[in-house]
Amino acid sequence: MSTGSASHHSTPGNLDTLLHGYSFADLEQINEDPIVVTVAGHANHGKTSIIRTFTRDRKFGEVRDEPGVTQEVGFTRFILQGKTYLKLYDTPGFQYSSLAIEECGELAQIEDFERFFQDDRYRHDRLALEQARKSHIILYVIDVSQPPSERLRDDFHILSKCLVPVLPLFNFVGSERENHEQDWKTTLRRFNYHEFTRYDAHHYSPAHEQQLYKRMIEKLDDDPLHRKFLQWRSEDSRRRNEEMAKHARRAIAEMLLDCVSYRESATSVTKETRKDVEAIVVDKFRKQIQDREFQAFQRILEIYDIEPTRLHNQGDAGRAAPLWTREVFSKDSLRVFGKGVGGGVIGGATTGGTIDAFVGGASFGTGAVIGGLIGGLAGFFGTAIDKRQYDEETGTVVIQADRDMWQMLTGRAAALLKDVQHCGAASDAEFEVTTKPPHFSKKQLNDLNQIMSEIATQPRFTDSQLGRIIARPLAPRLEAQRTEFLTKIEQWLRGNLESSF
């Protein structure tokens, strides 16, 4: 349960850089009178979950799928350079508003309702109302997966007596539960509430968060200093999201660059030994690609502060497993991402090293006969796929990523990034995941292919262990090339990932 002790969220860094014109005097003044926001609502509508996602704090309070979990008023503070500028309070859910109005009457004053709630049977309502009266803004959380009820009118009627702005907040708008959002809007308008904000505790949306800040700033129209710091908080949240996305795109770009420029080869290969040697080379190539992708995915989860253990429950209790957790070279992954990223791109001609890598990584076991695998997959790809990069004169076998592979790797990374960017902090047990693969247009794929094709012709930027960048410094020319290619990939990712779903 939430307790009265405070957690806090500090903003590190240079004060001058952070505040952008805000003065030390402003900090001292707001510390004396910080912004107080109270999260209220009926029992079991997700109030604590909202605070968890808003603060990115998965340890705040306690979340269970049952009413009355929050027993006390809890709060968390936002701190800048040791000064508190925002307090966010969690409250027990209202349960007896209707009874209070029935007993006290519609014309009762706030003091009448407080006296009614003094009875220990109504302790939760008393705590919630006492905290609401001390606030600058009340966020009233509504679970739109539940149909509207007349209790809402009674809650709002009592809160209106506090003379504090109330902002309805629609929770669970992005979940797969039943959605009554339109019914709630109609009901709120009947009660003369025409402003509401969507904010899903489980499916985080940066756009919805910015809208929430905008609404709260509007509610503080008579307090310039509070408006000023809430505006700063909004800008800081936006900057942090952009910074995390930037680092994630760099992790994806580095992975793609490493995988596309990587080659695995064998020499002195005769016609008699070719089949066995190719199987070994393909298996080594597959493992290096898998390891490098895994390293990139771990880095992205780290950027967004998501524990990998949160993924283990996916697939349980009817929840789908993330698309990007499927083995990279499995038939299932090829089916989902091969068709998904380009509307059947992999159904076209596929040649050389790509197919060798796919065959080596298909979930049939390394010891399987290569020829049998080719025959088994030929129908899936819709074309003959028995070509390999083999030079009989030199006896050399070379495996390298080709178009379909880098498109698949890009699609898998896009699915992961979408999931982590929209992962709310509401519960450790739930992770909303992408159920459809990305779909890139022909132009988007052509632009990607142009960049990757150029990289594929360049010298390797990684050593024989693809999972790490070369330990020794690259030659200046190679370093410059690497930086140029990374910039191109990042620009493509920035312009195309969001639009692919």
C-alpha cells in the first residue's frame, strides 16, 4: 500500500543548462510553495498506476487488480537542485460519495461532507477529500474500460466544493479491454465537464503526456510561477523522451552497420567438403548476428530502464509474446517480419549469403542436411534459393547479410523500439507489446536498401567477434566512413520508424 513517506525524483545536471532562464530566486520561491497535484478517483480505476507511469517509478505504491489497495495518502516529489517544485499525491479511492450526498444534501458545504466522512467507516473518502482540498490541481482518474456510472457525478459534485480545478483523466485508453471512452465523454458533458485528457498507465504516449501538461498549465492561470515550472517540467519530459529515442536509434544503427558489414568465410573448400563447411560457416554467421542483435536489444531496454525479466511473463495468461523475442532466423520470424516489413518483400528473389544464413539459422538444428533445408524453404520464399557465394577457383565460401536480412533486422528493431517507447510503468507483470509487424513502403525500403547496399561493399568495421566493436582504433578513413554511415542510418530511422506501424 502507499504510505505517507515520500519518494523523490531528482533532475541532475548543470542548473543554468536545465532552467534555461529560470532564476535561483524562482527555485527558492517555488520550494516554499511547490505545485501540489492530487490524483483522485473511484476505487480501482488505476490512480497509483497513473503516478507510476507519470514518474517512471515502478516501485511507487502497490498495484493489484482489486479495489481498495491504496489505504493511505502517499506522495512523491520532483526535485531540482535540492528544491522541491512539484508534489504528486496518491489517494484512496472514493467509495461513499453518493451516500454522503444522500445524507448531507445537494446544497451541503465542503465542511458538511468532511464531518460526515469522520466516521471511520468512510476513512478512505475522508483522506482523499482532505488531500484534495490542499491541492492546486486534482487529476480525477477514470478507467474507460468500465462503463459510466452515476457515482461519477457524486464524486465530482463533492470535489467541486473544494474550489480546486478538476481535470478528468482517461486511463486504459490503449488497452485491449472493452472501451467506453465515448460514453464517458458524453456523461462528463452532462455534468458540465468539457475538458478531459487521455493518459494510459500501461500504454504510455508522449503526446498524451504533453497534452496532460498543457491542460494542467491552463488550470494554473492565476499562478505565473507554478505555470512557469510546470511548463519547464513539460519541456524536460519532452527532451528526455527525445534523448532516449536518439540513443535507441544509435544502438539500432550500430547494430545494422555491424551486421551488414560483417562477413564470415572459409578457405580451401573443395567440392567434396563444401556442404559440410558451408553448414559450419553458416552456423557461425548466424550466431554472430544473433549475438549482435541481442546486444543491441539489451542496450535499448537499458536506455528505457526496462528490466529484461519483465518479458518473461509474456505469452502467459493470454498475453502475446513480443514479436522481436522470436529467434531471429526462425521460420516464424521470417514469416512475420519478412512479409511484414515490405508487404511480401521476402517473397521476391533472394540470393547468396542471405539464404545461407537463413538456412543455417532456421529452427531445424545445425546438423540438418543443407540440401534438405533448401528444399523445405523453397516454397516459403517462392523462388529457387540454392545460390551461394562460393568461388570454385579459390575454394572460398563467404556469407554476408543481404537485402532481406537487413530489412528483417530493421523490422525487428522497430517493433522493439515501439514497445519500449510505449511501455508504461504501471505494473511489473504487464508489458503491452506490438502485435503487428512494421510495414515499410516501397520508397522507404528503397532508401534503406541504398544505404545498406553501400555499406555491404565496404571493408568490415568489426572484428571476427561481431558482438563488439574493434577494440583498437579504426584507421581515420574507416572511422570517418563509419560515422557517415551511422548518420545516414539514424536519419532513415528517425524519419521512418514511427510511420511504419
